[in-house]
Amino acid sequence: MNYHFHQFEFKTENYGIHQHKISDYTEGMVGINSFHFHFFYGISSYDGHTHYFSGHTGLPIKTENGHIHKMEGALEVNNFHEHKYAGHTFEEISYIPTGTVREAMG
């Protein structure tokens, strides 16, 4: 399997009266074929405060046109609260030679 990345976008669970949207692209890919996962990280801001997030996807889940990866975790605690998130990457993938997504998009 060639080096590739996935886009993701979903909302966190509510905390009080707000929630955060996280969206970006996965980064480094580790493994081969049906045994690989991706790293991800980012920042989500809302109403004057930010939360950092990072982690790794689950293994690929085969779909009709390719595969997706499960993502779940919690945003970093800030302002005495955190937000949990769960979702999946988009099915469509983009291939890049090597390195990181940010280098390829740069």
C-alpha cells in the first residue's frame, strides 16, 4: 500500500452549551496493507479558548471503495473541562511520496 493520508471532520460531544469541531488530515502512516494506522494532531478553538488533540487512528475498516479509520479520544483539558470525540476518517485518500502531509501541502 502506498503512503497516503485521510481527511477527518466531526464535532465533539457537548460540554455545557458548547462543542468543538475538529477537522484536519491524518499524518504519518505506520504499517503496511491492512495492518496500518495514522497519527493525527491539531488545535480546536471556540469562544476564546483552545484545546489540543492528538492520537492515532484504529486499523483500517474496509469499505466498498477503500477503507476508513476509527478515531476517538478527548481534547486536552482547558478552562476546567474537556470534550470527548469519536468518528471516522473519510473514505477518500490522497497519496503522497513520503514525509508529512504538511510538507506535501506546504
